[in-house]
Amino acid sequence: MILYKMAKILYFKSKLKISSLYNTFPSIFFFSMFSFFFFLFFSCIDNSTYNFNQSYIFQKVNAQTNFDTSTLSTDYSNNGSLSTIKSSLDYNFVVVGDWSCNSQSKKNMKLIEAQSPELLIVPGDLSYKSNGDCWINLISPLDNITKIAFGNHEVAEGSPKSLSEQYKDHFNLNSTYYSFDYETVHFLIMNSEDAFDKGSAQYSYVLSDLNKISKNQLIKWIFVIFHTPMYTSPTNHPSNIEFRDIYHPLFDNFGVDLVLQAHNHNYQRSYPLQFNETDSSNPIITDNGNNNYLNPKGQIYATVGTGGKSLYNLKDKSNFIATQFEEYGFLDLKLVDNGNKLIANFVSSDNKHEKILDDFSINK
């Protein structure tokens, strides 16, 4: 626009001289005019390109104003790429294992649906039948948000390979151990029923996965899920000592926050625990508070085998368990405060007591 006005002024001031220049030196006249308009044309293009780029940058910045920029992080661990996460909304996950396809599991499912969870996490033992049809039908309202771990009844009922393959096919799984992220949470699903020693493919996968995710600055929480418990009070099934001795040190080393188990058909929740190299059956309690924890060392271990199959009696209470009971229900995990606080509630589906039987929180 500026160049256009300048050209216009020059034209009116010199229109008398242009005529004489044309008559005297026609070739010089045409060359001069061509050069002038050539310069004017490309200057306008450059200016419009600049305006476009400025507008595009503004739109990109403006589009991100819906994000809470105080919670945005840079992740250089994934091929040097820059990632942002919208973490201003609260979200929740429901956890429960040991289902079957009875009236109690159906009652549980209705209450779970009412929570409107982002994910349904199942730590193994699903249908208790030689095929998974009834259980897949049971959880169909939440089928597309369900993530499963494989329990002993996925490898011990009917034809084990066909049952496991049915679940793998249905949930599009290439393996019975895997991991994924949801917002600022990393989920590692392990298979306590498969080979897990230090020379196994599963061990290599777990070690690699935890090592990688511990360097990801966008991830605030690491949850690990498997079936057979590492720690339990005396009840029908003992702790899986070999599994615990191999993997609890890894959980400590890579900052795992919460471990979700099943197999024993009751609810148990530990204090935050670190591995005890001297006596792994007596883990180190890092915070003996009952409910609220501020960035504790170690992990909280929750056994949630309360999906519908007949409950197991608790014979005693281990010193590292904060609370326990024999009730049907599920564990509801909610992330609030831009993903910096975990609030957990065990919601009973029995009519014996109040709805919430246990609650705890972890603040980062």
C-alpha cells in the first residue's frame, strides 16, 4: 500500500516529464518502467506472505489458549518432539477384578457405568468359563474403554489357549503384557501367569518400558496392573514372592505410584511400601498415615478382587495393610487439580454398609 501511494505521487509529479522521456529515449523509458513495476509486484507478494505467516502464528498461539499453560511440559525423550497435554479436566478410572457372570457382577457393572469412567481396568479373572462370551457381553456398555490383565482363570479354564486368544482378539492385543498412556498417567499391564523371570521377554519389556517412561516429563503417574498379588494379608492365596522379589525393586527404581492386583476375592489396601532387601515379606512402610499421602516413597498396593465371584475370608491383617474388608465393589480412581492429585474411593455394591468403604489420596 505504501509503495502504491509513492508510485501515485511520483506519477502526478512527473507525468509531464514522462512524455518527453518517452519521445527522446524510448528504450530507456520502457526498461525503467518494467524494473519499477517488477520491484513493486514482488514487494507486495513478500508483504502478503509476511502477513499470512504472522496471522498463522497468531492463530496457532490463540488456539492453545484453552490449555492451562502452567501444566504444559516439554518432552524430548520421544525423538526430540515437542508435546503438549491438555490436563485441566478431572478424569477417573474404575478398577476391579475376579468377576464371573453372576447377578453380583451385573450389579457391580451397573454401578460402574454410573461413574462414567474414562477407563475400566480389570486385573484378571473375567468369565470363569471356558469362553469369554458372557463376560464380554456383560461389560459391553464399556467395551471400548476396557483394559484387561490376564489372570489364572484366563489360562486354566477349558482350553486355555483358545480363551486367552479370544480375549486378545476381542481387545486387539498382540501380547498379554502391554502399556499405554491416558493423559498424564502411564499404565503398565503385566502378566503374572506368564514367564516373568529376569531372562524372560516380559522382564525385558517391563524394564524397557519403565526406563523409557520414567524419562517422559509429561507423565506424572505410573500405575502397574497384574493379577497375583505381591503383598496380601492371610487369606486364600499367598503373596507371589518370586514375582515380588524381581519387580518391586524395579517399581522403586522407576517411581511407580500405584500397584493394582486381584486374585484374592476381597479388598486390601497397603500403606506406601518400599522393597525390603533383607526380608521382602516385611516391606518398608514409608508413611503410616491412614488416608492422605504427600508424594510418598514407594507404592500403594491395592487388591481389588471384588468383581462378583464369591468372596474370601480374611484370616488376619498384615502390618503393612492400612485397611481391608470382605465386600463386593470397585475402586474408583480420580485425577484432579490438573492431574496432580489422586483421589481413590472403594465403592461398595453390597447393601450392608455405606457406599464408600475406603478412601485415600496422593498429592504430587
